[in-house]
Amino acid sequence: MRDLETAKEEVSRLKLDVDSVLGEKVALEKEVVKTGFNMKEKLRLLESLKKEIEVANEEHFLVELGKIDASMECKEIERLREGEEVLDFLVEKNKKIKKMLEEADRSKGIELELFETTSDVEMLQTQLNLFKKMERRVHTTGKSMSRSSRSFERGKCTLTVLKEVTEETEAKKEALASLNTELFKLMMVMDELRKQINQAKEETGQFNKILRKNDVKIQKLNAKMIMAKSKLEIALSAKERVTSLADSLAGSLEKLKKNKEAAKQEECLLIAQKTVTEMETQKTKLEIDEKGRELNSNLDELEKAKQAEALVLEKLESLIEDKMERFEYEYLSRHASLAEETAEKEVAAAEAWVEALRASTKAVLMKTGTLMRESGMMRVEEERQVFRTARSFSTKRLAEDETHMFKGIPEAAESYLSPKLVRKSTPVQRGKSRRCSSAGTPTFFVIKKKKVPKLVKIFSLKR
């Protein structure tokens, strides 16, 4: 029994080991897949780098061709130093040099990309070392797992895959080494190109100095030619001016002779016109004096008319004031009598209304007393007290308002004289009756009061 238990424990341990190994195997397979994808990406990068290297080789070939062209062009420049065509040729040369510099910058970018690829390859190498360690672990576990042959075969498959990966990585390393050698060669060529470009720049600087000297000489000659041309033009213009002056002087002499004769005739005409204008000025002076006298007389008449108009206006204003005072007195006396009559009527109506209010309050009090006897509730007594106080307050308020209104009747009569606006009296708020919340108390209704007509509205309607 103990042997069976120990065997069972060993079997369970083996099962656990197998599960752990299978889990590790799955993780390794996933990592292998990831590495496969990474390798594919790196291969794509290598292909792109190869293409760029081919492009760089083509550019290098073009650079060499440009170098040959530059040597040929230098020979042509030596032949054409004194001409203007050298300038255009140098401009084209500078453009080509700029292109060469741009190509050199591109090669620097390629170098950076290669550096990145080498770093990626190093990362892959580290991953492969890790995979090798994992393989060793799998071998150690495989000895204890002699019974699980299937899992061992799977491990062999993974080992074969890892070997293939290592072989591919070694091949990639060899390819990268070859690429590095090619890049080193390219760098050497680029250095030579830079030296040649510097030599070309020095030669172009010398050519530019020579051309500047020639330009200075040409400018001096052009300035001398311009000065000579200006002197010739000045001399020709002076000759033309002299000839034109001689012609103009001859013509001006003839004109002066004619002008003398015309001036003599004009002097005679001016003398005759002076005599005529003197006579006319004397006549106008006399006419102006006569018109001034007439204006002064007219002004005196206007002042007299203004004074008469002012006196008439003063008389009219005094008459208008007298008439307006009489009219207002008659109008106010009539309206005062009417106001007294309406006030007496309103006083009688107010007294009758007060008596009716007293009677209605007595009836309400009687009804409330009967209700209190039937219900026997204290709330009814409280409501009656509130009702009495509200009624007394409202009656007092109404009586005071009525007395104020009766006293204000002469003030309303005076309002006819003044143009002030009449204020509207605010209505008095009446006390509201409260109903009992209990179900036993019967409902009762308050008799509505008759509203007293407002005196202000009556006066406004009469107006």
C-alpha cells in the first residue's frame, strides 16, 4: 500500500512536471513565433537597406560621372576665362556640388539606419542565447521524462527550429558584415568626393576672383565710355542751344519792334478809357449818396413801426390775461357747487352702508353663537374672536378712509385749479373668514359687503 501511495505521488509529481513543461513549451512556441515575425521584419529592413545601398551605388556612379564632367568642365573653364559664359557655367557647377552634398547627407542617413539594424541584430542574438538556455533546460527535464516520448519529439522539433533560426541569424550576420564592408568603401569614396569638392570650391574661388577683377576693369571702361558719351551729348546740346538762341533772338527782335507799335496804340486807347471811367465814377458816387439817404429814411420808419407793434402786443397780452381769469373763476364756481352736492350724497350713502355693515355683523355673530352651542369647540370661539377683531379693524379702517375722503372733497375742488394728477385710493383688504377643520362644525357663509363708490372716479368722469 505504501508503495502504491508513493507511486501515485510520483505519478502526480510527474503530471505536474509534464504540465509545467508543456506550459513552458507553449510559451517557447509563442516566443519562437514572435521571433519569426521579428526576423521577417528585420529581413524586410535588410531588403530595404539593400535597395538603398543599390541606390547609393548608383548615386556614387553618378558622382563619378559628375567628377569626370567636372574635370571636363574645368578644362573648358580654363579656355573660357575671359567670357561671360564662365559665369553661367560656374552657376551650374555650384548646383551640381549642392546635389553631391545632398547625396552625402543621404549616405549619412543610410549609415544611421545600418547602425539601428546592427543594434536590432544584437538584440536577436541575446534572444537566441536565451532560447539556447531554455533548450538546455528542456534537455534536463527530458531525461526525467523518458516515458513521455511524444513531448520529447516535440522538443526536438523546437530544437530543430531553433537551429534553423540560429543558422539564419548567422547568415544575416555575414550579410551585415558584407554590408558594413561595402559601407566602409562608400565612406572612403565619399571622403574622396569631399576632397574633390573642396578642390573644386577652391578652383571656383580662384575663377571668381579672376572674374571679379575682369568685372572691375569692364566697369571702369564702361564708366569711362559713359563719361565720354555724356560729354559728347553735352557738347551737342550746347551747340543746339546756341543755334536755337540765335534764332530766338532774331525772332524776339522782330516781335519787340511790333510790340512797340502796338504799345503806342494801346497807350492812346488807355488815355481815352481813363477819361471815360472818371466820368462814370463821378456819376456812380452821386447815385450812391442818394441811395444812402433813402435807406436812412426807410430805417427810421421801420423803427417807428416796431415800437408801435410792441405797444400793441403789450395791450393784447393784458387783455388776454383779464379774460382768462374771468373764465377760470366762472368754471371753478360751477364745479364747486357740483362737488358739494355730490359730497352730501356720498356722505348719506356711506352712513347707510355703515348701518348695513353693523346689521350684517350682528346676524353673523348670532349664527356663530348658535354654532358654538352646537359644537362646543374652542376653535369656534377663537375664530369668532379673530372674526370680531378683523371686522372691527376693517370697519375702523373704512370709517377712517371715509372721513379722509369727506375731508378731501374741498381738496378735490382745489384740484380743478391746479393741473396736478389725482391719485387713486387703494382698496381696503377685508378680513377672510376661516373654516373649521373639524367635520362636526356646520358650514356658514359671510354676507358680502356693498362697495362704496369712489369719489375720485366720479370727479374724473365729470371732468
